[in-house]
Amino acid sequence: MNTLQRWLPEFPAYATPLDKLGWWALRLACIGVLLFLLLPILVIIPLSFSNSSFLAYPIPGWSLRWYENLFGSPEWIRAAKNSFIVAPAATLIATALGTMAAVGLARTDFPFKGTLMSLLIAPMVVPIIVVGVSTYLFFAPLGLADSYLGLVIVHAALGAPFVLTTVLATLQGFNHNLVRASLSCGESPLNTFFRVTLPVIAPGVVSGALFAFATSFDEVVVTLFLAGPDQVTLPRQMFTGIRENITPTIAAVATLLIIFTTALLLALEWLRGRRR
């Protein structure tokens, strides 16, 4: 009932028929834009259940053969394993670094704070192709190219700004008197952070971690530069499949990724509700 009232609020007494028409026109336009953005994504889902060897409509018949091919393929299994190795490791590093940077920036004011903030969020605005080329040129002489370590480091650098911005937003409403009270009672700064600060900002930390995980899990450009044959992730395997041999197996992978990403977004919305 609350949802219905939110979408269909009562018009004020002074609302004219033209106002009501504009209200409905605006919402219909929003729904149309939403469908325009979502349909190209959702159209891939029925193709993953097709028994045809081509990605084409109309669908001649229904089958789970492409899901069977996906879970029975050593290449796809290896790519999924690599994604679930790199993304969680990069998320842990990005969450730790982003949270510490946010807490430090929120607590004190110092010269060139804005400049430092700009440098920290630079991976969000720098073109990803520039990041890929520069990291490859820097990591190759160090022997970090074609390695899990190099891939994790770069993915962590790409995800840390998302953690930084979300935690900074959470800290805007944080009462720093709680920290001062804890320190005045003899608690150490480390214990104060884990027992006072972190529980309060936890929704922001988890939200940033989800963004960092999604960034690492979906990243393909940097992976093309840094990953070797043993570090192929799901996005890179999909890119290779699209470039060399398009099969509906890619549609099956895309469907699973859509479900996975949707679950992440729903978890994020749940966390935002708890924070409010």
C-alpha cells in the first residue's frame, strides 16, 4: 500500500487538469526511458535458453544446453575461478585502503587536502585504457604482468575510490564526540575505531565494498593488458568469445552475471535502507 501511495500520491486541491496531465506524462516518459535502457540487457536472457547455435530471434526451441556447456567447459570454469580469486582479494585491499583514507580525510584539515582527494579518486575519472597501458608499462619490468598479484593490485586501485567516496559520505553525519569520549576513557585509537567508529559507518563500508567488488568483477580492459593465459577472468573470456566465436554460451554467462549484479544492487539498497 505504501508503494502504491508513493507512485500515486493525492493531488493537491489547487492542481489543474494540465498539472495532472504533466504529472502522468513525466512518469510515462521515465518508464519509457527505463524500458529503453533495460530491454537491451534483458533481451539476452531468453537467448541463453535457446536450442539454436546462433544468437537470433525468433527462438526455435528451448534448451539448457548452453548452461550445460558453460558448467562443463574447462575454459569457463577457470575464468570463473579466476574472477572469484581476483575480485574478493581486490575488494579486501580496496575496502581497507579506502576506509582508512576516508577516516583520515574526515578527521583533520590540512593544506592541499583537496589536491590529495583529487589524486585518490583519479582512478574513477582517468580513462581505463590509460590505466591499462600505464600499469602494464610499470608492472612489466617488475615482473608483475601475467600474475595474480599485479591484477589484484590494479583492481584494488580501481575500487578504492568507490569505498573512499561512500565512506566519506557516511562520515558526514558521524558524531566525532563518540571517538573523543572513548579516547578520554582510556581506550586505544585502534580499539576505538573497531568498537566505536566502524560499527557506525559499517553500512557505508559495505556499500563501498560492493561497488569495489562489482568494479573488479566486471573489469576487462586492464585485464586484457595485465592478465596472462592463467589469469583469464570471466569478462575477458566473454570478450575473447565475442571476438573469435560467438556462441549462446556467452548469453548464459551474461544471464548469470545479470542475476549476480542484480543481487548486489538489491543488497546495496537494503544497506542504504538500514543506514537511513
